[in-house]
Amino acid sequence: MPYATALTCLEEGRLEPVHQNSLRFYGDVAYDATYNGLAEDPAEGERIAEALGDKRVLFMGNHGVLVVGDSIARAFDDLYYLEQACRVQVLAMSTGRPLKRVSDNVAASTKAEFGAGGAYPEPHFNALKRLLDHEDPSYAD
């Protein structure tokens, strides 16, 4: 996730509501700016879980992102679209021009529309697995 990770390496790096894919995550991203080294201590895991709270995504400063979901397909789908949103944002930021934010009202209603979409993550994930099965079935070994 190079683009999402790049945002975690910026001071005040945030996913901004500037693109349709970023609106999927509107109000559902937590941020932890504190990097404490490798998470080898259970206390660090607890700290990270507390920072995530009730959100689906955690931007971890100087490290990367954590995405959780009620299934592997949901978490993968969110991670896929999060990276797409971050890619667009990083590319837009690279122009040096100000980001054009979507209003809070439109962002919230668009997120609700995505939420109403229901069972899309499973077919997306299954389609990707079919591609892998075709291209290199050894991944399942």
C-alpha cells in the first residue's frame, strides 16, 4: 500500500474527502501519529487496538495502515479502495495545488450510498481469486 503508507509519513497525513473512493471511508478512519517501533509487546497491540476504536481503518504514523472487517473479503475490498483513494490524493497533492474537498453533507450521503450497496466485497474478492487461480494457482499451496 505505497500511497496509503506515503500519507502516514506526512505530518498531519490524513485521507481527505476529495475523491469518490475516499468517501467510502468518510468518518471511519482513525489516526495514530505515534510510532513506537516494532509492535512486539502485547501492550503495543492493545494501544493500537484502542487507537482504532470503532473505525474500520487506522492510519499508523510512519508505518502504514490497518484495515479491519467482518470478513477477509470486506477487509480486502476496503484496503483495495483505500489504496486507490490514497493514490488519487497523493497524485493530486503532487501538483502543488490545493485539494478540492467534497462538502461534509455530500461526503456523508455518498458514504451512506456505498453502505447500502451491500454484498459487493464478496464477488470482488472471488473474482480476484479466480484470476489468481488462472494465473498462478500455486498461491493456494
